[in-house]
Amino acid sequence: MKNSILLIILSLLTLSNSATRNKVEDLFGNLYEEEIYSGYLKTKREGDELFYMYIPAINNPHIAPIMLWLNGGPGCSSLFGLLAEVGPVTSDNYEGKFKINPYSWNKDVNLLVIEQPAGVGFSKIYDPKFEYNDDIMGENLLFAIKDFLAEYSMKNREFYVSGESYAGVYIPTLATYILNDTSEDKVNLKGVLIGNGLTDYDTDVERSMVEFGFWHGMISFETFNLFKKHCSHKPDELHPEEDYEELKDGFYPRNVTHRCNEIREEIRNNLDGSDIYGIYRLCPKGQQITQNDPLYYNSKCTYRKTIFEKLKKKDKYLKELEPEDDVWPDGCNDDLFFDIFLNNKTIKTKLGVDTSIIWTQCYGRLNYDMGDSFKFYSETMLKHPDLKVWVFSGTEDGVLSTLGTMRWINKLNFTIENEWTQYKVNDQVAGFAQKYKEGLVIVTVKGAGHMVPQDQRASAYKMYDSFIKGKLPFEE
């Protein structure tokens, strides 16, 4: 009898320390009838659980590799990438409805998305006061991935990681943890695919944004020259951590002159009103829309603020905060279609999450290092020559531009193996690719902004499919 009780207790403990699995039924009506799973994964931090969605490959899911997709932020939900970019059912920008994505990334690959770190989206954080950083994120995410692989019996399956934006820090951090792991259940990492990723502060962020704006006719020749003359600061000097005096329009000085701030303000005013994440995207009209309509937005993002106010009542830390203000231009109103969809109680029930959880696209309780992931390419990559490392860049992204990406790659002093060559989709030039002997590949995607798979689905799929096959886009 005692032995039986002990076995029951041990089984319950085992169950509580493993992933949960929920088969999602009828999430998109009759649009997608293949299997979808969701659930929670454990992390190294006891009590924290990461929400995931798993969409098996259409072809041969039992032997197909796994592709993890991560959105950036930092601290923004990867469900956006699933629902707007790479999933089998997606919604175009401001369209406010779902449709089949003919270029879904789960045709030949098992697609996994994880909301991380804990606290993001539907993921659960035990201590809301705890502040994640990049290293803790990487360690906990690796723990969760192993939990997933064990739950679905895929421990030795080929594994890839993809993502965009601040995933330019997430992915190299995670990859380094995986590569340095010596345990028996080591993840079989085969490659990483990073889009418009934050990588190197000397070339990314403000300087490249200003040059991007100038070369796209958004900033005058005179203002551009004044910026070069008076703004000699480094990008990491823009956001002081303490003891700063706030200037108007959210500009903060640290080794930044007042004259430089005046120039920056002028540049920001020039960029305002355009979608800096894709400068040829059209912003929605500013008309008022009722909360019952599929797209409820206005100039102050009322719906998002309403959710934020509800969160503040639950989280004491958030009571003293207001929605963040960036030094970047305001750009377009947010597309709130996904906020409305994922906060629907019926949808939450189908996903197997607590209906009292308020889903928001990004989470504010973070303390990221905003670290320089450049060393991953200059150090870690060279120690693992068999690892496929591709970076892709939408040429219309003003936030983390192609120009900045090309500059930090140039700093690596790698040796070119296959020179800059155009590739085509549907007999039209879709971008360019270049490969280095050290293993790095860069691919540009013509006509895409920050969210490449949403802006240019066919070209993004061509790039992704080439990556999985190990062929350059112009070789097929």
C-alpha cells in the first residue's frame, strides 16, 4: 500500500514537471483542419511556464525537422509571428481577417512558436517582480525546448531556430547555450535563421535609421549633414539608465549636445506618419472605429490602453508605469486585430489557457542587456563550421535596416565564397544573396519591411526553403 501511494506521488511529481499538451480544435473555423497543439513548457525557474503552439508539418511530420520561431521586442509574443507571418493561417496588415497562407512554413517542417520569457502573452511568471535578462532567457528557453522535445518524443530530431528583430539577440544567445550544452539530451541544432536582427550597436539603430531615411528621400541633404556634424555619440549613449534630464519628445541626453537633440527632433518629425517598419506600407486612416468592429484603433490606441489599465490592477509593479515612449517615430497606429482575437474567451478556451489572463503583444517587466550579439558571428560561429547561419533583411525596414546589417557583416572580415547574386521568384528579382567561406549567408528580400514573411510571403518562403535545403536562393 505504501509503495502504491509512493508511486502515485512520484507520478504526480513527474507530471507536474513536464509539458502540457492540448489539441486545439476549430481555431480558425474551417480554414485549417490539420492538427494544432498548444500548452505550457516548464523552465528552469520554478513556477514559470512558457506557452507554446505546435503546428505539425503537412508532409511527414514524424520525421520532419523542427523550426522554432521567435519574435523580438524584447518581450513580444511569438504568436504575432505565427498569426501574421509564418503560420498556415495568417492576417495581412490591417486587414482584420484570417485567410489560408499558401506559403506557410509548416509544409515540410514542424513549426513551433514559444511565448517567452515568462510573463509574455499567455506565458506565466511566478514572481512578477523578477526581471529577465538575455542570459536567463536563453537558459530557461533551452530548458523549455527540452521539455517540448521530451513531450513529443523528438529528442534527436533536427532543430532550427528562426525569428526577427530582437531575436537577433535571443537566437545567438539561445544557440550558444545549445552549442555549449554537454548533457545527454542535447538539442540537435542544425541552423539559425535571423531576420532584420539587432546585432551590433555600432552599425544598427539610430545611425543606420537616419541614413536610411536620407537615402529614401525622407530627410533633407542639409539636415543629414547637420546630423553627421553634431551627433557624434554612439547609439548606446541614447538611453541612459539613471540620472538623466528628460528633454521634449522623449530624447534623453548622455554625451549628446542640445544641438544634436534639436536635429534629431527634426528628423523624427520627418519620419513621423510613415511606418518605419516598412516605409511603403500605408498607414490606416485615422477615423474613429467602434470597439465592436474587427479593427478597433485610433490615434491613442484606446483598446491597448484599456488592456494596460486592467493589467495595472493585477500587477503592482505596473501601477507606476505608463505605456513606453520610444525615441523612434510614432509611425502608424497599431493593428489590434490579434489583441482582440486572442482576448476572446472562446479562443482562450480552445487554446487551453486561463480565460482571466489578459493577452498583450509585449510585456514590460524586463531588464534586457540589449547586448551585442556580434560576437556570436565573430567567435562562436567559427567554432561550429557545420552550423548553418543565415541572416535575412527586408530592404524597406527603417528600424534595423539592410544598410546596418551589411555594415556589421563587413566588420567580420569574412571571405566571400559566392558573390552578391540576385535570385528570382515568379520570374521577378526578389532580392540578393551572398555566402562567406566561414558559413555565413546574407539574403535580402526586396519590397519587405521589418516583418519579412508578412510583407513578401512568396520571397520569404523561397529564402526559408533554400535555408532548410542548404542551397542558396539563386541555386535553385
